[in-house]
Amino acid sequence: MTTQANDDWWRDAVVYQVYPRSFADGDGDGTGDLQGVRGKLPYLRELGVDAIWLSPFYTSPLADGGYDVADYRDVDPRFGTLADFDAMASDAHALGIRVIVDLVPNHSSDLHVWFQQALAAAPGSPERERYMFRDGLGETGELPPNDWESIFGGRAWTRVPDGQWYLHLFAPEQPDLNWENPEVRTEFHGVLRFWLDRGVDGFRIDVAHGMIKAEGLPSVGRTSDDGGRQVEMLGSEPLPYFDQDGVHDIYREWRPILDEYPGGRMAVAEAWVDSPERLARYIGRDELHQAFNFDFMMAEFDAESFRTIIDKSLAEADLVGAPTTWVLSNHDKFRHVTRYGDGVIGLRRARAATLLMLSLPGSAYLYNGEELGLNEVLDLPDELREDPSFKRTGESRDGCRVPLPWGGTLEEGFRFNPDGQGTPWLPQPAKWESLTAQAQESDPESTLNFYRAALRLRRELPALGGGKVQWIDSPEGVLAFRRDPGVVVVTNIADRPVTLAELGLSGTPLLTSSPVPTPGTLPADTTLWLLG
Ligand code: BGC
């Protein structure tokens, strides 16, 4: 953290996303768990992160990797116990690492006791009112209530034996909760308090733009059968099931709860909306603290796109009155090494983009394994893929969820309990042998040591974190800007080396994303931090 007051810690924090199932395996059964996270806290401390964000570890049948919660107040036995959570959070705090948990309010698991009660109850019952049950259209109700499509492909409605249909914007195992029902709201106030009382520092709000649906549930008027999948409209055109004005009432109820607790408890929204103005509405003194900005992640590896997005994001931050967030990889997208070309070139570019990201004002979210330079695993056997969208659309997010390689050999890699019998729940590629954390430890040029150096400098230099970006004139393909006091950042994405002399720059190099063979000359696909 830099100079921010304690309650504002999140404004320029580096937050490390832990995907618990794949991060570290404490009991040797091949699945990551909270004991595993606890065991790796010293590693995270040395890496230099300010906070961890844990993807869901709650009781769940894992129909969507845990984003289908069966009990919001307990830990799935595969991930440990509440006592394991407490021990992990307490150790994290002792090491100065904050803990953010994922909250999934738009839908529960179909195995949640409420949904099981709803299925057993009659149409129109209070049990059904906790979810979005409707009668169907057509003579016998044989048609779904409208044309809404699931984000994971196919229609967003499933019919139950008595003829009614229930809404699921994601998989059928993820029924949407009815947020017009006060009982649902009260329940989630209790869930927030449950985790706040256990000491969590914040929440990542899953599908924060969901929950409230347009009155009357009007059809979109376009489906995969005619104009392309509805999900393609997400983030660019209004949809009747996302970003409805009523969702803000929910956050206005949540904010006073967060504010009751000391120490700067925060919430970050995962909100896909169609304009900066709409995004701004989620942020502020009476709603959430920040929202993910996915534009940087979605951009091509290209100087012009990066510059446009940096300018747009900073302008949006001014509009919302909160620093923006930066992210290059997460559990839903191909890892950035692979997006940028994979192999040596992909890694080189990924490191350049990372160093660029870490120099920008605002908070930065890292995804577990990116500090090892991991690539997307593209050749997983189909039968091992678990992403619910894979069966429906052929698109799979499993390749970025392969367990992390820790040990010197892949054999011992994921389990750090030497007596453990399990093998990782998804197979690690043989070429990760050279990318294990242990293998990278002693190599000064390794991606792990590069991340450590970047995060250390970011903590030490007051110029990085908050503040402004002042662009410096530069040739095509080169981004150069000043961060006061005293840091200049240059990213060369041109197809030739550039000299600092031609940019009119001088100073002491602090860090480069890849080795620089000729001092004063920045090779292509490289970022430099310069003291000057
Ligand atoms: C999460 C996904 C999840 C979906 C449904 C997204 O925001 O990041 O991993 O599949 O919500 O909960």
C-alpha cells in the first residue's frame, strides 16, 4: 500500500485472485483448499500483494465451479471447514494481507435448501416466491415464459414436473433468486454480516448487474435462432435481465452494513453494463466502492488500443469518483500469455502488459498463476472439462483453472502434503515443469521474481498507485508517460527497438519486463520503468 489512509486501502491495492480449487492443495486429495491457501500465505506475502480475493469456497455441488452456492454460510468439505477459513484469515491479517470473498447473490445452487423446498412446494407458494417461477406460454404452458437465453447457451428457463418454469440466467443448476422478495434481501443482509463478523475485508459481487429483472419479464426480441446469441449484446446493448435501475436499491441497503464495520470494508462489482455512465451508478458513497474494468483485459496487444483504453478508463474513474481497477487475467478468460500469442512471444508480451498495468493509477487484480507466467491449457481432454458452458457452446474456461504447479517436479507439484495420494483435478501440462514456483525461485530473470520486483517497487515508489498519467509524445507503437514524482513508464509495442534518446528520455532504469541487451535501447514488446 502507498500513502492512502487505512480505510481507503483498496484504492491502489494489488489484489491476488485465488481460485481455491486450483491454487494449493493442503490435504493432498488433488483439489485445492483453504489449508492450502493458508500454507501459501508466506509466498503471497513475499510476492507482495495487499489482498487476496477468494473465488467461492462455499458448500456447493460445483456445477459451475462453486458459483452455485448451496449454503452461503459454510465451507464445502472439499475446501475445508469454517475453522480453516478463520485460521487462514487470521494468518493473512497477521501478515498484512486483506481478505475479500466472492458473494454470489443473483442465483443459488439448485441444491440450496430454498430451491429444494421450492420444488417440493406448489405454484404460488411462498417457497416458490424466493425464485423466479412462472407459468409457460402456449395452450398447455409448454413454451417458456419469454425468449431469454442463458449466458452459458440455450434458453434461460427449465420446466419442472408440475408445468411451471424457473429462470436461470446461467446453468439450470443455478436458479435465479427473486430479489423483489424482501425475504431474499434480509437473508443476504445476514450473509454479509456473517462474513463481516468473521473479519473479511470485502466482497467481490458476482453478476452485480443481475438480480433485478425488467417488470413483466419482456422478451428481448432476438435469439440465437435469428440475430445471434443474446450474450453478445452484454456490455453494449440493454437487456431486460441486466442492469435494471432497481438493482441500486439493493446496494443502497448493503452499504450501511459495510460501513458499520471498522477498517474499510469494501465491495467490488462485477458489472457488465453498456456505458461508463451506467457503470458509474454502481459506485459511490451510498453504493459499492469500485467496479471491475474489463476493457484492458479485452484489448488487443497494441499500443493504440492500450492508450485508448487507459484514457477512457481514467476518464471513467473521474466520472465515478473512484480509482479504476485493472485486470489482465481471471478465472473466466484465457490467460494473457496465450491471448498475446503463447510461447516465448506470449510470455514476453504478457510481462510487458503486466508492468504497464502495474504502473497505472488504481488497483490491480492478479489471477493466481500469472506470476508464474502460466499459459492457457488448450489441450485438456474434453471428458475432463467441467465448465457448464462447454457442453452447451463448446466454449470452456477450464484451461485457465488448471491447478498451479508448486513443487520442483509436477508429480509433487500441486499437493504439498508429501503423503497425499491425489493427483490434480485437472492435469498440468508437462511443460509446466520448468514453470513451477520452486523452479523459478532461484532464477533472477524468472517471471516470479519479475512480479516480486514490480510489486516491491510499486509499494516503495509513491508515484505508483494513485495519481495521474501524463503522456509523453512518442512514435507509433510506443506508449510513454510520466507518473509524478519521478517515474517514467515506456512500453514498446513497435516492431523495432526504440532508444531512450529518440524519446528524449534519460534516467536510471528501475525495472524492465524482459532483459535489455543494449543499455538505453528498449527492445520490442518490453516495458521499462525509469527513475527520471
Ligand atoms: C463468474 C463466473 C460464473 C458466473 C455465474 C461470473 O461472474 O465470474 O465464473 O460462471 O458469474 O455465477
